[in-house]
Amino acid sequence: MEINVLIDEKFEGSLDAGWLEHLLEQILIAQAVSAKTELSLVIVGQEKIHELNLKYLERDEPTDVLSFAMLAEPAGDAAPFILPPDGMQHLGEVIISYPQAVIQAGEHRHTVKKEMALLIIHGVLHLVGYDHDQPEVEQEMRAREAEILGHLEGELV
């Protein structure tokens, strides 16, 4: 697996890139994703995630997590990504607002590590095809999030 973790320099001392890579690897294994898979995780601040949310989703507010899937056949009128012939499955990119994760961890009364894990799981599930645009599929996605989180509990202390 090729996992790229980029952390905004403002948060480098707050997060361990190795732990994030390990977490992503465990999530991909739980989803039975091929070992020939590549994805990126980017940790940003509120301003950057707000900018991306506005530009790509037309929502003028910060958010906690964004996922940008690299699908061979995109939905709607979007132009397809041209995938390199390297044999890798390029899932895409998950972008997380670290300050928002801290806020939500406080609201939910759990650790920032647990909140980061929840957001990463959520983002990766979007990359592999889960969505929450309808109540029944949202319930399926939330159940899968909880199942994966249960497998990772030892990683979150």
C-alpha cells in the first residue's frame, strides 16, 4: 500500500504521521482493499478546509472531512481521471481539519485520536463507495464506521 500523509506545519507536533499511516492501513485492510492501493491523507486548518468546501461543494463554511475519490468512471458530467498504468488502485484523497477534530472531540467527550480515527474512517469509506445521501445508506455507512472503529479501539489510547 502506498499511503501519503501530509500534515500542515502548524499541526506537525500534534499528530504522528506514522500513527496516521498505520491507522489508514488498518482501515484499508478492514475494507479488504487491494495491497496495490494508493491514497493520501491531508491534515489542514479551518481556513483551508473552508476554502475547499466552498470551491468543490459550494458550502461556505468549514467542515470536518472532505473526500475526493479518483474513480475510473465519475458520476454525472465530470471528466474521468486519467489513471496511470502502474497497476495501483488510486483511491483518492481524504482531507481533515485538525482544529475541527479537536472541537468535535470535546463535544463528544472523547479523545482527539478517536475523533481523528472516526473522520479518517468516514473519509476512506467515501473513497471506496459508501455515501450518506439517503437514510438507509447512511445507516449502513454508520454501522460500518462503528465496526471498523471497534477493531481499532486498541490504537486509540
